[in-house]
Amino acid sequence: MDLIKVPLIGEPTAKILKKHGIGNVEQLATLTIDNPLSKIVSNFSLIVNYAKAIVRKELIINKDITSVFDTIESKNIYFFDAEYNSNYSTTGPYAVFILGWMDMNNKTHQLFLEDPQDELKLLRGFSEWVKTESPLLIAYGSKSGDVLELGKCFSRYDMSFTHIENSFFDVYANVVFTQNVNKQKYFLPIVKSGLKPLGLKNVSKCLGYRQSNLKISNGRDAPREYKRYLRGEHKMAKKKIKKELLRYNQEDLKRTKFIYDILKKRLL
């Protein structure tokens, strides 16, 4: 298997490895992290462990790393996901159309934007809930996704966002793909393919999640479906679209909780 399939390996790193006789993932997986190459290859211990996970087709756990999960014990944990059209986050007239969160007992609460003119009301409602509940919002890829886009929306209305931003814990950046030798405890057997090889759906599937049969399959479809909802003239048709959008949002909440639960159990 080509070295470029391993997370964190780009063309320059692959070229260095090949120059030293490591031409594929299988060869890379035989190395130990104290190999002399560790002095000239960035993130060497990380790429070796990723290679081992891929070749063995199993989750590799570095027992020498303290899990970041130990730092987020909270009685008020919620799993969070937002649906939005990022093209309008800064300019409007609206961007966010669903905010969803799920507690540890799988109870889900969702806010749906029936009318784009009510976006401010939806955001205020969420903001007040965060102030009242002081939740720990566990999300996937939130640093470059939900937090970034929600921040733009709150800024558009000159609303404070700090208390919400500080409530987030990003499972992707802090656990699944830290890119830090001192923090990366888990190495998943996933090869690089596409823009997000370690995205929510790939990772949850790798860990054994059984996905539901949904009409909406990815985040790019959701904004298009919401536009169909807004254009809809028939009440029953709009109701069906809304149901599918809420199901999609809830599915991502379930996936995030599944990843959290599985990796958390590996600590026991």
C-alpha cells in the first residue's frame, strides 16, 4: 500500500521514507518508534502507529498517553451538532437552521428554523440555554465547523459567543486526530481517501456504528434540502423534508456519542 495513504504522510515525507528504503505501508508498520528515522521524519511515532493500525486492521492504543477524556468528566455532558449553510454565516440573511443536542441518556432536543427571519430568536434561545445549563458540548470537528460558523452568525447579530465557544469539546481535534505525539492515544485503521478520511462517518463506521437508512447522507445535502423546505408549498411535503433533516441531525448526534462511548470504554 502506498505510503501516502497513511494519515500525516504527504509527498515530502513519503520521499524521505523511500530514500531510506521504506517503500510502502507494510514496511513502515514493521518499524519501532525509536528507529533512527525518528530524528529526521516529523511525527514519526504517529505515522508508524497509524501504519500498524492499518496493516493489523485494528485500533492501536498508546497506553503511555493519558486520555484527554479524563479531563472532561462532567454531569452535564451533551453531544452537539448544528446544520447550517456556511455561504451565509457572515452575510445572512440566515445560516443556521438546526441546532441539536443529546444527553447521556440519548434524550434529544432540536431547534428548527421554520422561518429564516427567526434565526436571531433561535440563536438567542440556544445562548440562554447554554448560560442556564452550563453544558459540556461534545462535538465532532467543531473547531473548524460548528464553532467557526456559529461564531460568525453570533457576530452578525453582535451577540456574545465566548460562553458558547468555551463550552465545546472537539472529539476530532482533541482525541481522534490531535497531530500531537504527546496527546494521540488512539490510532484508527483508516487509510487516507477523500477530503475527510477521519471524518465523523468514516470513524464511527470503523468503530462499528450501524448507520440508519437516511435520505440525506452528508452535510452538503442538508442545506439543499432546507432550501427545498423553504420553497415548498404543500404542508405534507414540507413536513416530510423537516423530518428527514431532523433525522439527519440526530444521526450525527448518535455517531458522536457512539465514538465517545467506544473510546471511553477502551480506558476501562
